[in-house]
Amino acid sequence: MAATHNHAHDDPRTMMAGHGHDHAPESPRDRERKLTFWERTYLPEVFKGLVNTLKMMFRPSSTIDYVGRDSRPEQRHISAVGYRGEHYLKVDDQNNIKCVACYMCSTACPAECITIVGDEAPVDEFGAQRFKKPQVFEIDMLKCIYCGMCVEACPKDAIAMSTTYNQVQTKRSDAIYDMQRLLKNNDEFMQSLNLSPSGKDATGKYPLSPDGCGPDVTHGLQPFRVGTREGGA
């Protein structure tokens, strides 16, 4: 009489599930290495970490001081060419702001972080050809992405970006740079480069202006601050 064949052992699904074998498969827990007594206490690893910490405590500091005045020259970070840092507003040789409140920078800004409110420019201060000046000029540095689009869009070379690294503030309001702060950035940056507030060097040139032309040429005034404003202008 032929032996009865058990078709359950031929089913691939049954064999994959482990039911087609006489013994149960080995579980991952059975293959796991047993920890020793000291490994279960974790004391050797804690001791290794403490030893590593003590070694690091007596090593010389490798921290770079970006803005510290007392730091050594080898500790200071030198910014790369074209680094886009904090903004500053330029002034002319008469220490008047070059911005004409044309809103080009705020329009080009993809982060919409620039706020400008224009005001009439007095003739005795800015000349007959200058009609507007900013009453409010603010940059929200929390929104700014440091793309430099405002610098490219400005037709008067009135705004630029220094190599000053981003400063740390303790309040959100400190991150909103008003016109006074931006003008202060100009004075500090020019002083660090041994330039006058208008960007003039000892030879009378303007190395930071396009083609070294300076503020008079960028304003397009001929002659500068001369003439009277006609009625209805």
C-alpha cells in the first residue's frame, strides 16, 4: 500500500513560515551574544568617556574668535573674497546718506525684509537734483537671506554688504537694523579699512565704489548741490 504523502510539507508558504521542518528556526535572541557582568553595569564605557573628557580638557582651545578685540591674529577668521555680511548704508563726502528712497532694493528683495519710507529731501542739504531721502530704512535681519539682491538693484550704490559676521542678539527687536544702525555699520566698516566714511582712501579714490567713481558721480549731479528747484518739480 502506498504511503500517504503529506502535501502540507510541499506548500512553499508553509515551508517559508517554518512549519514544514521538524525543528523550530533559531531566533535572533538565541544568536545574540550574552553580556558579561561588567558590560551589564556599563562602568567600563562610563570610565572610557570620563578619560576622554579629561584628555580634551587639557588640550589647547581651537575656538575661533570672530569679533573679539583681544584675540590673537592667528585666531581670527579671515572672510573669503565676496563674503556677504552685515549691510551698511553709504554716505557721500558731505556725510549725507546716498539713498534716494527709490524702493528698488525693497522691491528686489526676495525675503521682503526691507522697509523704506521716503521723505522730501531739503534743497539746502541735498541739492536741487535730489528730491527724496529715506525717513525710515529698516532691515529685518531675521528674515534676510544675505543674497545681495538689494546691492545689485541699487542704482545709486547706496547700500552694500560688509565682511562683518552675523551678530548674536538677545531680543528680536535687536535684529531689526534701522537707519542709524546701518549708518553706524558704514562708519565702523570704513574705519576698519582705513577709509573715510564716504569710502575715500588716502589718494582720493573710492575703492569700494563701482569703477572707483565715488558718490558724486553715482548721484549724477552736475554740478553737485548747485542750482534751485523749479516750481512744480
